Amino acid sequence: MEAATLEILKHVEHLFERLNGPFSFRLIIQPLVAVVLAVRAGLKDAQEGRPAHGWAIITDSANRIKLLQESWKDVAKVFIAAVTIDIIYEIIVLRHIYPGQSLIVATTLALIPYLIIRGPVNRIARHWQH
């Protein structure tokens, strides 16, 4: 195999090793915190009569930046904690820091759950309000 392929495989292997390694509790805690933040934000969106957050980001180009900043403000602490904990994991287990892997892990554990949950919570809450 060529060197680039081996390097990619090494990174993929590192990502999957996190499932059973030290600090694996964060694989539950961090998405759970992101979900709680998303539920809170989705309920607030419903109270204010705002559209589903993810859909608004995609369709409302005039307010897209504002909506993304709002999302970041909600989830930044969880994301930064996820990056920090992952870097600590890398130092302890891998004896090297892989910033790209840390960003992938933090995005998976914090940003994606937040963006997936906020809009449906808004829709469900608005449905119950009527």
C-alpha cells in the first residue's frame, strides 16, 4: 500500500480505538450535554415561534451567520471540552497530538447531536402548544 493510504488507515484506527480506551465515558456524557442544550434551545425556539433551527440555517441566507453564531454560543463549551479531553486522551494513549482527529471527535460528540436534536424538539413543542 502507498504511504498516504497507510496514514489514513492509522488515523481511522486511532478514531475507533477511542471507543474502548480511557475516557470512554465522554462518548456518552458529551453528546448527552449537547442534547440537553439542544432541547433547551429547541423549546425556546418554539416559544418564540421560530422555525426549526437546522432548516433555517439552510434556507435563511440573510440570517444564516446569526443562527450559526447562536448555535456556537450554545455548544461551544461542550465542543471545547470535547477537544480538550480528546487531546488529553491522545497524549496519554497515543503519545502524540492529532488535531484533526480531535476536531472530528468533538464535532461528532457535540455539534452533530446538537444540530440533529434542536429542530425536532422545536417542531414537537410547537405541535404540543397547539
